[in-house]
Amino acid sequence: MKYLLRIALSIGVSFAILALLLQGVSTGVADDQRPGVLAALQNTTWGLVLAYLGLYLVTLVIRAYRYQLLLRVSGEVNVPNMRQMALVTGVRNMTVDMLPARLGELGYVGLLNRGYGVKLHHCVSSLGLSIAFDLLALLAIVLLIMLSQLFGTGLQPWAVAALVSAVIIAAVAFVGLFAIVPRVNDWIQQRWGKASESESVAGKFLNFVAAFSDSVETAGRAGKTGVILALSVLIRLLKYAGFYILFLAVAVPSFTELSGLPMAQVVSALIGGEVGASLPIPTFMSFGAYEAGSALVFKLLGVADQAAAVITMLGVHIWSQLVEYLIGGALLALYILMRRRAKADAAGKARSPLMRWSWMAGATAVFVAGSGFLAWELRAAKKLGALAAPAAGEVSADENEWRELSKQHVSSINGFVVFSSNRDGNHDIFKLELSDYSLSKLTEHPHTETYPRISPDGSKLVFARAHQPWVSQRNTVAWDVYLKDLRTGAETKIGENATAPHWVDAQNVSFLQGGTSVVKVSVDDLSSTTVFESGLGNALPKGARIQNPKLNPLTGELAFTGRQNQIGINSGHWGTAITTEQGHTGLYNGCEIGWTSDGRGLYQVNPGGKFNDLQIIRIDPDTLETSTLIDLEGEFSHEYWPKDSANGEYMVFGASRGQQFHEHDTEDYEIFLWKMGSDPARATRLTFHTGNDNWPDIYIRPE
């Protein structure tokens, strides 16, 4: 039973570590950076990652040997063997950056003291000495960088500043350990020495200070300073060599301009990242602090593409954390399973029922918590959307059967439909001329493009283009909005970190920016105004995410989709709302709300349709009464993206084969055209392709 509980504890810890790693590459990365980071990670050179792994393992062994040596020279009798020391070192490498200011180093103390019976004062002294020698080794690395500059491009001011800082910090560490600690201990013992004879907390503290001071002095007199310094320099050289290899692994395939930077500059940025991670900034696993420190150094070095530098360093950070947490997690599991001390076994035989039940409850709690954490992160990662673009698909098998019939139905309509489709490999904007059923491409760009919207006069188009070749539509930040002149083909970026464009009128476009704000832009002079921001002058929580906002040109009201528990209806999933003078009014469960072309009505996608699927409903904005517009039977019953023509005569929408084929940008959606007021069953299917077609719009030319 005891062994099973250890296994449960190990599994729980391992699951928690996997959850942390998953968080680091998914929900832990900002929306605007995530696609670039994922692309850089996917393009990483695996051979170089394996080379980094090899160097990491070599460094781990050398670091473990140095810890072992520090314990011996400090006077510790019960020094763990090399296998045990490697376990502790691997777990220490995992936890060191888990908390701000490198407080995770204390995990080393706890594992040695509680796991292998090493005296607490020797644990702390070996840790303090290792940090001091690391700083001295860092000073040596900075000197090497300066020498490379002297024989290369010339000494740079930032390197001198780095040298001065390294000298001061290393001096403070050594003076503190070998000069201040003994004197402070002597002063304390002179004033309160008698208190150390008691069993009080104060007495135990005084004894610890005395023992710690003696441990440091003993290590200083051991005559091993040169060996320890040499090991520390070697550890630093191997560490930065490994990080440089990781830098190349990420930069070479994705950012060639960065891969050409001199090694000294890259190492300087790596040191800057390490300094940032060591600051007492409230970050977890040092994400953010590490990237900020390295980005500052790159900026001082004159690197122009700061975005690429940040993504590359974030990629380096993620890969290094993956290696450290996977190895550290495995070693921690082994540590839990293999720890067998005679003292612990003897105590286990005499353990009271209360202690046994407490142990069982604790192990079970860790297993449940770790499993729950991993399940939560898997669910959160899944909700971020597909990590890779869907297959291009092929012409549907039933195209010949239905295409001619559809062509006959729409041949008399003088207009065109636009939509996003990946049928040519990646999502571009296509145009279907209804009168002759000809299909052409309006855009041809390597990055995903979607959400096309035609201007009221049919001469222009706005659409969203992703920051990377593939970005899931669930990410509403990593996009830019473009304006395209359909006559000349000229394109103009009118919004950054924005999506879901909407023509307010012939001169103004609105769009969602940053996932939380709605901005209106004039297409004439590109002047912009923020017309809505979550939590600012409204009842939504600050930073609340909204989707697909539509601004009414007549009333100025904003219709949007938001979380139901944030817009005041039920709780949990998405719901629709419109702004009012008092704040906003929650409407119905569902999404994809929009104003009719005349601004006097609303329509949205709503559950409750036939076959327990979706339907498209109309909403009276005054009475909030609803009526069904479209609720298809048959093969395609999962309706989405309704959009009416500017003259209010037709509506286009997409539909898939059921709610199990829901994902907007990966499943096989087809585009349909419906003459408003007619029988929805007579809606005409316009596309016949197994790829993904989405977000249609329609323009009818005036007679």
C-alpha cells in the first residue's frame, strides 16, 4: 500500500509538471505572440535540440559533482552518492526558476535535508557557495566577451557596464559569505550566546547561524577554491553553449537575420535574460521576466527586429523549460519512489494510524490535484483552436449532381459572393460571380485570411489577415485588418491586432481590437476612434473578451457576443448582447449576432434548431421577440455566419454536417444563398468542396 501511494504521489507530481509545461506553450503565452511562438517551435531544428539535451545532461552531472564537493569540503559526513546527487540536481534545475528571485533554489535544500539527511547548515552553505562561484564564473564569461570585442569590433559601453556589475555582485557575494557572516556570527554569539543552550526557537536559530558560519569557513580552508571555480566556469560555458545551440535551433529556420548575430551578442542577451529571471518580479517559471531581460540587451545591441528577438528568446525559454521540467519531473518521481532511509522506515513501522491516514490523504490529494490541473490545461489548450491548418480538401463527390442546378438558380442574380477558403492550400479570399458561377481569388497571401466584408457600394473589401501562415480563428488578437480596393487591387492595413471587420456605413469600418475593444476607422483618412472597451464605461469586467461586434449606423448601439456570465444571462457559454444607455442588455444563448442591412433588426445563430442543432433567428431590438429565419433539414443543419445583402434581399450563410463538425476554420462548411422571405428549404448551395469555406458576404448590384 505504501508503495502504491508513492506511485500515486509520483504520478500526481508528474501530471502537475506536464500541466505546467502545457501552460507554458499555450495559455501562458499572450494571444498576439502565441501563433508566432508555436510556428517557431514547430520549425525548430530537432538535431540542435538533441545537442542541447546532451549538453544539459553533461552539465547536470558536473553540477551534481560540484555540489557533492562543496558538501565534502564544508564538513558534511553524510554526503549523498553521485546517483542521489544527480536526482537532487535535476529537480533543483527544474524548480530554480519556478518562483521569483530564484527562490526555487530552496528545493535543493529541502531534498538534501529531508531526503538524504544532510545537515541543514551544510545544505544552505553549499547552496550559498555555489551561487557565489556561479557569479564569479559569470564574471569570467563577461571578461571573455570583452576580450572578443577588443579583438573584434571594439569594446562597447554596455560590456563595460556589465563587467562592473558582475564585479560588484560577485564581490558582495564573497565578502558576505567569508567576511560578513563570520563577524555577524561572532557578534551574535557574544550578545546572545547563552540562549543557544536552550531548546527554544531562538536557541535553534543561534545554533544554525553558528553551524552555517563554521561550514562556510571550513569550506574556505579546504584548499579546493581553484577546483570549484574551474568547475563553475565549465558549468557556465556548457550552459551558455547549450542555450546558444537552442537559439540557433529556433532562429535559423524562422529568423535568419537573428541567426547571423555574433555568438558574443547572443550570449550577452542570454545573460540579460538570466538577470531578468533572477529579479524579485512576480512571475511563474520566469516567463516574461526572462524575455524582457534578453530583449533589453538585444535593443542595446541595435537588433532591429525586436518582435523576432522576443519570439526567439521565448522559444529558447520554452524549449529549455521543456527539457528541464521533463527531466526534473522524471527525477523527482524517481526520488519519491527510491528514497529509502533507515530512519524513515523505522518511523514508518511505528507510525500512528493518524499519520498513516494523513500520508494517504496527502498522496491522494496530490494525485487528484495533479490530474485535475493537467485535465484543465488540456481543456484550455483545446479551446485555443487547431494548432495546424486543415487539409486543403478536394472537390465534393456530389458537385456534378448539384452544381448545374445551383448555377441555374443564381444565374439571374447580378451580384457576387465572397468567402474565405483553404481549397488552394491556405485560407484566401475568393469571389464567386453569381451570374456565370465563375470563381476567382481576391487575395493570394501565405498567411491565413478570413472575415471578408464588402462595402455598401461593392467597390471595396475589408478582411482579416493572420500574423502567421496559420492562426486559429479562436485567437481574436493575432490578426490585422486590411482594406482592399476591388478595382485597383491596392491593399492598406487599417487595424493591428484586430479582426471581425464590419462596414458601419460607406465611409467607416469597425473592428474588434485586442479582443476587448471596438474601433471605428474612416476609410478616407484612416482616422480612428475607440467606441467600446470592456470594463470602461460599461458593466462588463475589465478585459472581458467579446466577439464579432457590429455597430449600428442609425443608433450607435453595439451588438456583440460575450461570455454569458459576463453579460448577465445564465452562466458559462457564449451569449449575445447589445449596448444601451444604461450599459448593455443580454439577449440570448448563441453567437454571430448582426444588424440587418437597414439597421432596424438583428439576427444571430441560436441553439434549439431541428435535430438539436443550430438555427438562425431574427430579433426585434425593441421587443426582443424572436422568429426563425433559417433552420435547415437534411445533410447540412449546422448553420453559421449569416450575412444579408446591403439591399436586404438575400442572405448568405455557412453550414456543416452537424454539431460534431463545428470548428469554424477546419471543418467542411459549405456556403449557401437564401432569398429572404422564401422557404429556407430552397436555399441554394453555392460551394462543393471538402475544404473549409467560411465567413461569406454578398453584394447585389443595383439595377
